[in-house]
Amino acid sequence: MGAVSQWLEQRFKLKELGTDFRTEVLAGLTTFLTMCYIIFVNPVILGAAGMDKGAVMVATCIGAAVGTFLMGVLANYPIAMAPGMGHNAFFAFIVCGAMGFTWQQALGANFISGSLFLILVLAGMSQAFVDAVPDSLKHAIAVGIGLLLAMIGLQWGGFIVHSPATMVTLGDLTSPSVIISTIGFLVMVVLLVLNVRGAIVIGLLAGLVVAILLGVTQYKGIISAPPSVAPTAFKFAEGLASFGALGRHWVDLIAVIFVLLFLDIFDTVGTLIGVTSQAGLLKNGTLPKAKESLFSDAIGTVVGVCFGTSTITSYIESSAGIAQGGRSGLTAVVVSILFLLGLFFAPLVEMMSAEVAVPISFATKETPPFSQHPIIAPALILVGAFMMTGVRHIHWDDYTEAIPAFLTLIIMPVTFSITEGIAFGFISYALLKLVTRRHREAHWLLYLLAVLFLVLFAVRTYLAG
């Protein structure tokens, strides 16, 4: 044990960072408990795109384990990774739903975006994209994604349904879906305000118990051998091979790849800065191991796509482990091991993903079809609430900042499109800075991106006509 302790000390610099082995293990367990809901949620979301839920669960655990392990070993940061909420929604509901791509093609686009991210990181260029987007739009994008997730969660829980008169209206509050979701959500938020670790997971389990009692799902056990990953593994190659037959839809494909790349870069950088700042790991306002961190994220995404899941990104829930005292990469290594153990909980995932058919769908011809998933719905609503914090960082008293930010965050949920929200934000920001002669406040790359979005809109309109 002495040799092991010495190796751990040398590898993770525990004493230098003011921590020890026991603290790091507890921190890793805490982080895992706050984010392991993704093991249950991700298969349901990507399952809506037609993917095999068991295979997605395996891909989720493997992608999260690889990215988190690399983060711990290469960067020595206590930051965990997993398929990003918002990324998976964009993948399933927008790319595969509204835009009509197959999930194999969506994986192919995700593979390209992950590979581009890796190239940018190795070339030292990823920071340029971060610098190009104003802080107000960065925060607005996060808020917009949160609103979109909350809207999906409210529909999955049966709280809102389609209305021909008002588009959206209140659902039947006595339905099984609403009862299950309400109890699960209340358990989550009560435990959350009481600072109980694993509040989301406990809330999911509470919803599961209620669903079993109401007959919405049946008990199928807890532990089993991992499902086969064959239904999704390396299927991105089929998507890549089909790109040549897309015809005029190549414009949409480019937009999808750009958005996937954009979201991965900004989600990761934003989380890294926020979490490492909390841990006191920033040096003079900079991140010493930024390249290693972004490299870990890019590799995690590519590996995850190979097995069959959406973008792997850093998780803000890592802050829970840091609050527990985690300061080194050993915390991340513990989380990666726990994700591998999560491979054996397939029956629990199957029960969590219980579907409830509804007579009137929330969907229209522009949005993908929905079923209700009342057990998972509270987690989406709560994550949406977490992502609202960015509104306080937007300069609302400066209209050249406030209006583009508002358009960004409101367009996403009402059009069911993250892409359109980003496009409206970029275009309006560039325009307002130009007409107020404050053009130097915006990065040249933002103007380029705004023009590209205008071109994409024009081409898409022309092709649609």
C-alpha cells in the first residue's frame, strides 16, 4: 500500500493540492451521484431518435468513463464528463426529428464535429472560437438550451399539451404522467434545497416507485449483464457513407456539424472555467491545463460516437465533488470507474424509460413526435432550471447586448431549434454593433459567422422554394 500511496501522490500531487486519498474518493462518489442520472436519461432521449436504449446506455457509460479518465490523468482536474444534456436533445429532437436525418447520419455528423474539435485543440485554435462569441451570447445560449430542455420535460411529464387555439396549454393534472412527474420533481427539489447529495437520482427512484404502483411500468430487477452495444457501435460509418446521397440537404448537414462543434467547445470551456475557478485551480485567470482538458473532451466525444452516443462534455455537477473537497484528477478517475460499474444497471434503465402514450401529441409537422416519459421528465425540468443562472450575467441595460441575447434564448424553445437561436443572436449582434458604430466590440469572426448564417438562411429558403 505504501508504494501505491507514493505513486498516487506523485501522479496526482495530492499534498500539493491540499487533499488526500479518502477525500478524493468521497469527492468522486459525490460527483457521480449528482450526475449519474445521465445513465438513465440519455438512453430515453436518444431512444426517441430510434436508437437502441440498451446500447445507448453502454455507450453513455463508456464515453463518460473514457473522457473522465483522460481528464483526471492528463489534466489532473476533478472534472467529470458525460453525454451533455442539450446536446442529446439537439441530436434526437432537432437533427433526427425536425430535420429528418437518420440517427446514423446524426452520429456521422457528430463524429465529424468531434474530429474537428480534436484538430482545433491540437492546432491550438479552439480558443479563437471562444473569444469570438460575446459573453452575453454565451450565457444566452446556455439559457436558451435550458428553456428548451424544460419545455421538453414539461411535455414529457404531461404538464403541457398541444392546443389548436393557443399552441400550448395545460395538460390533465390528474393523469398518471403528471402525478409521477410531480412526485419525482418535489422529491428532487426538496432534497436539493436541503443539500442532500444525489437529489436527482433519489427523485428519479421515487418517480419509479410511483410508476410501478400506478402500473405505468413493471419491476424488472436492478442488476444484470451489460446489454449489447452492437446495435449502435460504429454505426456512424453508415451515416458517413450516406452523406453523398443527401442532395440539397447538404446545407442542413453543414449547419448541424457547426452547431455540434460550437456547442461542444463553448459548453466545455464554460464548465471548465466555472468549475476550476471554484476549486481554486485557475492561475492568474487562466487555465494551466486547458489544452489537456479540451483534448480529453474531444477524445471522449469521438469514442462516445464510435460506441453510439451524442457529444461528451464536461459536467457542471463536478462542482458537487469539489465542494466535498476534491482537488485532483483522482476524483475524476473514481468517477470513471463508477461509470463502468453503471454498465450493470440495464434493468433499472429499462424501467426508468417507461413511455406513456397520449391521444393528442404536442408535436406538429415541424417538431418531432413525442411520447410522455414521466419518470425522466423532472430531471429535464430541473436541469433547465439550473441553466437559467446565466441570465444574470447578461448586460440588460445595453440594448446591443440585451436584444441579441433575448432573441437567442427565446428563439430556441419557440422554434425548437438551437441552431436558429444562435443564428438570430449572431446576426442581430453584428447588426446592432455596426449601426451604433461599436463594431470594434465584436470579434471579426463573429461578423463572418453572422454572414455565413445569412447565406445559410438564403440558400435554405431558395432550396425550399
